[in-house]
Amino acid sequence: MYICSDKDLVMREKKVAFYTLGCKLNFAETSTIARQFNDAGYTRVDWNDLADVYIINTCTVTDNADKRFRYLIHGVRKRAPQSRIVAIGCYAQINPSEIVETTGIDLVLGIKDKFDIIKHLNALDNESSIPQVIECDIHSPLPYHGAYSLAERTRAFLKIQDGCDYRCTYCTIPLARGGSRSENLDSIISSAREIVRNGTREIVLTGVNTGDWGRGLDGKHSFIEVVKALDEIEGLERVRISSIEPNLLTDEILEFISTSRRFVHHFHVPLQSGSDNTLRAMKRRYNTDGYRARIDKIKSLMSDACIGADVIVGFPTESDSDFNETLEFIKSLPLSYLHVFTYSERENTPAAQMEVSVPHTVRNSRSKILHLLGEEKRNTFYREHIGSVRPVLWESDIKDGYITGFTDNYIKVKHLYDESLPCSITRVTLTGIDTDGTMMCKDI
């Protein structure tokens, strides 16, 4: 198998496969790049099928993502040794030399060039086995590339912002994506309308630091403008904010969403630690009092709101006392679920240079404790809604004769499969929690 030359284009079908690691932002960008390949005459196939080109959109938030990348490369080389493999994304930007050392890679593209992937792919020498690396100086001015997904009619991920100006001591994202920059509002609205025309029921707003939207424009814009503009789009049924920093979740935003026609009552507000000592060491832009005030404000305006939080355990300076403060702080908050991350050292970050380090056995133990607490929080939130009537947006996948979906406030619900349900919104009564943790329901 080989990459077609221009002469071959009319002679055989070209196939491309994608694998996305990491966040919703990566999924939005993969979908946009996939449409470019479609326009260039490629047919998209599943990752485990034979393809001419395999593209991995990488992540580098944790070492698990790095390991997964190497596993994927190994699998492709076993089943399709002559195919091209391309690495893009955060890992490709931060550590291209390490990627090149991974057997079998053909092309590595930094942050600036990943949306020109077809051009670079066509320029490869089919006879050469030397990997081509197109690096990008992260400190140079970077363009903004809009992106959104159109994979299915249930929901779409709409990118509105990229990069980050924060300097959290554990995070490599500013090194991977550069400084904060924003999509202009007209382009956001145009993309949202295209998503609606595709029949999609829900838009999820994504970015590296979504609430920082407006940065990089003319200095006169803020995230509330995006919220208000999207609320006016006819035919758009739901808008969800993927994640927003507590210091950027203003009263104005919350008060508007509390009466919004389209924005759902679901907020994912990163916490990272419930210890002020640890938050300072992380260089987060809030303290526990400020975080609690945001959660209390949400609940005062929207008592039914689902609130999730990210938490990092095992940060280098996190003592037993700091962890216990985090545990008690989370217990005291009306959170609905937790995303728990075990700290892993990232090159070129201040945290990786800190002299204090938490043993891996302790990190894993703390992670298990918070995972259990997260399950308790979720079950408590679900139990509070037993007997209530909620609208559910149903997914397409079927498992064991059931279909699942999410309420407007992010409760996962199951229903016996009915061919009329996928991608529809119906109102149901929530009746109880099944053994798999999803909510059962009955039609009304």
C-alpha cells in the first residue's frame, strides 16, 4: 500500500483513519481536518480498518496519553506497514523529537501546520523512510484556526478559543498551544448555524480556556457576548459550556444562563485542589473561598444545576494535611461529579522541578479515595432528581437492548431501545438508579 500520486487520484480510492486523544477541543479539530480530507477525495474509515493514511491527534496532559500514542503506532505498523502515519496535536508540538524516536512515524506537525496537513502529506517523498518534522515556534504569533465537529446529529463540539495565558505550574498546554486567542463572534455564529442546519440538537462550547474568549481580539469583548449571541440562534435547542474557570464564571453569565432559552444548567468548574496552600503552589487564580462562592451562586440561581469539577491528586507539594483539606472541602460542596487526575510530571513545567514529590503509591491511594467520593456525589445528585420530569437528548448507540441519553442537567438516563428515539428529545420521569449507575425512566 502506498500514498497515491496526483496521477493516481482517479484510479483508486484513498482512505484515511483518525484517532483522537484528549479533550473535546481535539475532537472538534479532528472533525474539521477530516472534512478537509473528504474534500480532497479521501474516504474516512474506522481506525482498525486498512487505510492509506493514519492520523493521530495527540494529547500530552498526562503520561497515559503519551503511552497510548505509542501503542497506537505499534498497532498500525503491524497491520499496515506501508501506510503513512501522521502525528499532530499537543504531544507533536511539545516533544517532536521523542515522537520521531517512536518507530514508524512519517510526519510530525506542530500547532501552526496541522490544518495544512494535506499539503505536507502530499510533499512527502514516497521513497524516503526519514520522518518529516514541521516544527513551530510557540513564542511566535500564531494563527487562529476555527473548528467544529459534525460527526453525528446529537451534539457538536464548537471551538471558540485556543491557547492559554495562565501559567499553572503543572500544565504544559501554553507550551503546546501558545497564548490565548479567540474566534471572532461572526465566525462563531456562522459555524453554529451550520451545525444547526446539519440537524444537530446540542452545541458544546470548547476551548483551552473557554471563558477567556475575547482575548486576542480588540480588547473590548468578553465571553458573555458569545453566550447572548448563541441564545438568539433559531433552531438551536441546547448549548453546553464544556468547562470554565471559576474566576471567569461571572455573576452576569450565571444570571443570564439561569433564564436562558438554550443554555443548560450544567457547569464544569475546575477545582484542582481544596487546599489553599496547594492552589498557591499550582498558581491557580482563585482560592477555596472564591471557588465556594461560585458554586453557591450557581445553586442559588439554579437549584437543579449539575456541577462537575476537575481535581488533581499527588501534586508535588500536596501533604497529607493538604489532601485531607481537599477531601473535606469537596465533601462540603454540592458538586455532582468529579474528574480525578493523578499528577504526572510534565517536562519543562515548574512543578516537575519542585524538590518535594508525592510517592506514586500515595498518589494512587488518594486517587481511589476521590473516585469513590465522586461516585457518592453523583449518586446523591441523581437521587435528588428521582420523581422529577426532565427532557432527555437520546444517543444513537444501543447496548443490551437499551439506549442512553442525557437530561438538560447532565443526568445519564437509559431507555429500552425504540427506533424513534435516537437524536430526539423526549420528556421522561426519572424513576431510580440502575446497578450500572445510570438513571431509569418512564415515558410521560
